[in-house]
Amino acid sequence: MRSIFTFPPCTPSQRKEVTSLMSKIKPHRAFATEKFDRFRGLGQSLLATDRLATDMENFRISSDGTLKKRTGWRTHRYFPGTVRAFWEGTVSQTHWIFAVCLSTVYRIDPLMGTSNPVAELSTSSGRLEFFCFEDTLYLNDGNGLLYYNSNSGQFSPITPYVPLYGKNWDPLSPGAPNEDFNLLTNRVRISYVNSGLQSIFKFPFYVKSIDSLLVDGKVVTDYFFTSGNNYFSLPAERIGYTVEVAVETMLNRDAKGIDSTKRAVVYDGRHHSTLCLYGGGYSYEIYCSRYVSKGSISAAQAHYLKVLPLYFTSENVQRIGDRAFPITSLCPYNNRLLAFTAHSTWEIQCPNDSSNDVSVSLLYPEMGCTAPYGVTICNSKPVFVNHEGIFMMTVPRSENERPTVTRISDGISDLFNLGIAEGCVMRAEPLFHELWIRDPNTSHDRVLVYNYQLGEWYVFTNIKASYFIDLPNFKGFVNNNLVLIFDNTVYTDNFEAITASYLSGYFDFSRPELKKRSLRVTLCKNTPNTASELTLETEHAAKSFEIDSNEADKPDIFDARALMGRFRHLRFRIRTSGISDCRIYSLIFHANL
């Protein structure tokens, strides 16, 4: 007779052990059998044959359909106040750890664990972001960029690239601009070719101060200049053939724009990287950086020693949406950036060659993202949220093809709410093919998990994340003043046992019209160092069984008979609690009709 048991992938020794155990089972002859060997996730359905779970916590569904208890986390760092940003990684071949706690920026020693303040901010609340660009670590706090100066050991205000606005001009006749103004500064450089040995040099604007002056490559400090004028002069003994001056102009710079940005995305192109800043006073603007060569940086350092390759011009300011529907989030995707407003999705083409050209086009006008941190990449596809649900987008490589959008939250409307739509945080977990979503503004500790390989939803609890941390060297989350790290080698949360449970929907053995009796249940499981319970429920009664733990890595069989009286429908709950891995392979029911 064909066996009713099917086995998930396991080692030959495990398969032999399970076969030996199951061969000893002699279930009563059953007129109806219900077998669970590929478990389903959460969902809503009117069909009992869909086998969807009614409740499911801290079990994940493996690729073979078995239930496996999730792995855990542990405390990584404790801080005296709310952690607004955290970063751990390598810059210039040195490992660093930084955190912003209230208004203080701390540097943490990776070996000793000690914390030292390295900057004080003007704000003490709100989430902030560290980011790396051109091998330098930056912090964006909405009041101008800061960078980490490894020489001083402090976060300091940036000195952005100072453009060569005028190149080889005639002293008395300024020419056409060579490089546009940098939106980050009022400062520019101008070089003159003084073939006529003039003593007066004109500016095309009024100047507040002269920062530095080079004549024939040498520093000159004895010149004649009055703040507010549009010229300077040299004494006769200082006149030379080449003159380069660095000045601070009196032009009005709109600090409400780029200086107030709080969000940053780095796009890594084939030729160079592009830094995109957004989330400032003009919430519909994205500021895209221009490439600065090493030669240009070196030339600017003749006047400003600590110049950084940060160069933003008005030409590369991209306007998307409007004040009513500002930009909510940016997301790098393949060879482009995706920009979202609440109602539309845009595509930004950043430079992949030596040019600085940036272009913007409307990609999907009907739908956008409503949560500032509600977009990520899962399975090489963008996933985002809005008031209509959670969506996965397939973006074609051809510009002539239209993207396709699939709602993946169908069936979990009872778990999706306004808080998720407007304020959720997300992370992708490629190791388990999962998307994690959490509303940090609620008191519960629940995370929605979508297994995009299987198309199944489930829930993890006891992960009260204010936001997730996903860095190359660190995976974890922040909960108020705690930084916690995920650890896929343990099955405890901070050394406390994880409780996992699975509640099935009601099923009827494909014979809803008949009453059943004389129930027998067989469970194939691996539950070492774990207290487990199996509960069976009919429309009239319930019965629970305590399940013994077994040796590690050895599948075990639990077999029992349950006298439940006559019933039409049945459901089950599996509950485990322990410090070890736990796996549920299959559950089989036999019932006489």
C-alpha cells in the first residue's frame, strides 16, 4: 500500500531514523485522512482546502514547507538615551562604530566597548542617517553635513569642493563661468592670466572676503581689498603672470534647501558614485552630486586643505512631485534610482560614464510609497507600501515597457493598517527569502514577515524595532536606547527562550457533511530541549497533549489517540518553547467516519 507519509529533505541518517520510527506505528484503519506536510502561512480564505493558518508566531516556513523556529537576537550596545542613528563598518581600512544618542555623537571602541563623544548636535530627537561616500563617513542632521575627521577624532562641518568659477580670465574682463557654483558654499576660485602685468583684478560679483591668493604659485598676503568690493589689487612688487584667488562671495545662498536635507542615497555607477540628498525644506527636490576629479580636488586644496569631493550644482537639482505630494523615499535599483511620492513612482538615471548628466522620468504615475522608510529591494524587486497595501514591482529593462505591480498583502488585511502604510520600517533577509515589515509607532512587538520564495505571510514577536540596521557587517535593530544584533546561530532572544506557535484553520477531511469520530494523530518533529504542546479543537471540545523533547538532530514521532466525541471540523495548535532549534516536519490525522 502507498505510504501516506512524505519526508522533507534531510540527511540519510535522519531519513533512516524517521523511517524506523514510523514503521512502528500501526494506526487504526481510517476512512478519512488529513495530512499536513507543507504548512501554509497566514491568510484569509473561505476554503478549508487552502490550509491557511489562523495564527502563527515565531515559526518560519522553510523552502520544503516545514515549520522551523526563528533564530534570535542579543543586546549589542546600551546607551543613556534614544539611539537616533547607528553605524558600524570600515572606512579607509579602519573599523569604526558610531552612534547618535539624543544630541551626542559617540565613537565606540570595537575592542574595549568604551564610548567617547565626538560631536554635539543642535537637535536631540528624530531619526538620522550615517552614510559613506568616496571613503568618507558622513552624518546628515538637517543642519548641514558633518564628516568624520580621523585625524582629529571628531565629526566636523564639511569643507565642500570649491569650484574654479573663472578660468584663465583677463584681469579687467571676467569671462564665462568655468564651473558652476556649489550649492553647499558661497566660495569660488578664479584664475587670471596676467599677460599685461595688470595690478587690478575684477570679480563679476561683490566679494565678502579673500580666503587665499596665489601669484605664480606662491602664497601672497599683502594685497589691497575692501570687503564688499568687486575687485582687488596687488602692489607692484607682487604682480605676476598667473594669479589664482579663492573668495567668499556676497551672493545669497538658500540654506533652506540642501543644508536642511536629512536623507541620503549613494548610487554606485561604473565610472563614479553619485550622492543624492533629499528630505529638506524643499521636500520635492533631490540634490545629485557631480563628479570631482582628483586633480580638481588637489587644486582646491592649495587654498582649502580639507576639501571633500562634495559638489552640487543647480543644474543637478531634480524636482519631483510638489509641496502637496513631496518625495517620500529613494531606492537604488539596478542601474537607476527609484523616487517615490505618495501617489507616483519616478526613475532617476544617474551617470554611468564620465559625464555628470542626470535625468528624471515618470515611471509609474498611478502608485507610490507613503512611508518614508517603506521601500526596499526583495528578490531583486522593489517592494513598497501605501494606503492600498504592500506591493512588489517588476521594472523592465526596456524603456518602452511598462512596470508591473503586484499586491502581496492580499489576504492579510486584518494585519495591515494605517500605521504600516504611513510609518513602517522594512528590511530584507535574503538568507531566508524574507521581507520584514514593522510599525514602530505601536506598543506591540510584532513584525510582519513575507516569504517571497513561497508567497507566504507569518509573524515574529518580541522584536520591538524602532528601525532596522542593515549594514554589510551588522544586522540588527534599535529599540529606544538599545542596539540589538541578530544572531542566526542561536534560538533565544537575549538568552531567553523563544515561544513559537502555529494555529491551523478548521478542516473537515474533505467530508464536511459527515460527522467523524475516533481520531488519531501522528506528529513528525525535532524538538530538542523544548517543551511542546499539541492541542486539538473541534466545534465542541478541545484536548491537549504534552510532547516530550528528543535528542538533538534526530527526528522523532509522537503518536496518540484522541476521543473527541463526534465532530465535523477540526483544527490544531502546536506550541513550543525552548532554547534550541525546533522543526515540525508533518502532522497526519486519521478519523473514522
